[in-house]
Amino acid sequence: MTDNITAGSPASDTSFSGDGYVGDPAVRAEWDSRYADRQQLWSGQPNGALVAEVAGLTPGRVLDVGCGEGADAIWLARGGWDVTALEVSGVALERAAGHARDAGVAVRWVHAALTEAALPPAFFDLVSAQYPALLRTPDAAAERALLAAVAPGGVLLLVHHAGMDTQQVHDSGFDPTDYVWPSMVAALLTDDWKVEVNEQRPRVAPDGGAGAHHTDDLVLRARRLR
């Protein structure tokens, strides 16, 4: 992963089928299977909350956490952002890289779990996590990794589906207590941070794609002061 970042040369044609992945192989396999089951899992359009919240920001370095098939990363790159996009699924990253090539934009693709990626600390002007499936751990590793990646003066934007955090365990095995929700990240914010948005609001959802049935978002936007 660090080869692409430290080289300072965005790449959109990396292969992700080898052993370069950093993280739990079972998690990678689970998400590879989900993507392989469908030719296209998501809508192909940027997330509405991202579009709304980034509108007033000056483009800089951005980390797209859980980039999926690359719609957000490509939209950000088109807007002048220097994009690093992180994803556990190699299947998704292959698609994302192909879409970026078709769009004529450059993105650094990182095949890793957030907590395992060797990301430079306090580096990104924006860390965007749109509906991420971040596993909860006793040491709050994922929450702390999100915060640690943000540069002083930068913004953390975390968006999730409202109500999922209070759902009962599904027959499918989904247990909301296994995952990180915006409230958990907000609870770790210190005086070094200013909360700019922390609310539930109607979701502006792209047409089609998995998750389109969710109607409301939880939006946490916090700026790192120092």
C-alpha cells in the first residue's frame, strides 16, 4: 500500500488478485463473494451525503474508506481531489480501477483493511467513510484509525444508515453490535475536534444499487483543530 502513497504517483491500473492484501483473509473473501455475485453491486453514482458535505471544501488529499466500485473516489478525483481509496475486496477494486481508467482520472488504490493499512498519520484533508462495514473491537481500533488519518484542519465525514445500529440480530447473521457506528466515533472526539454536523436526515440516494431502500442517514462531520 505505502508504495503508491510514498511514490506520489497515483495509479489506476493495479492488479488486486495476488497476495498484496493486508487484513483478515476471511473478511476479504466475504466481500469478494458479495461483489462476485453481481456484475454491479452499487449504483455507480457518488453518495448524496458526500456530494452535499464536500461542496464547500477546498480540494486536497482525501481518503475514501471502503471505496467499493469507486464511484465516490472517481467523483472526488474529477473535483480536483488527490484520492487514496481503500477497500478490502479485490473484486471491487478491479472494477473501481477499470471505471477510473474509463473516466480518465488517477486514484491510489489500497487493498487493505482500515486497521491494517499503513496509512500516514494526520495526512488527509478529508477522510470519507460512506456506510462503512467497520468491525468493532475492544480497543476501538477502527474508530481511532479514522481519527488518526485526518490532518490538522482536515475533516472526518462518516455517514451511515439510520436505524441499523438498533436493529435486532438478523437470521442472516447481521449483528449491529459487531460494527462501528457514528455515535462511537463521536464519543472519542476530544477538544482537538469541532463537531460541525451530527444529525439524522433524509437520505439523498442514487437510483438503484444495494442499500437504495434506506431512507435516512446519520451524518457525522468533524474538523480536526490540531
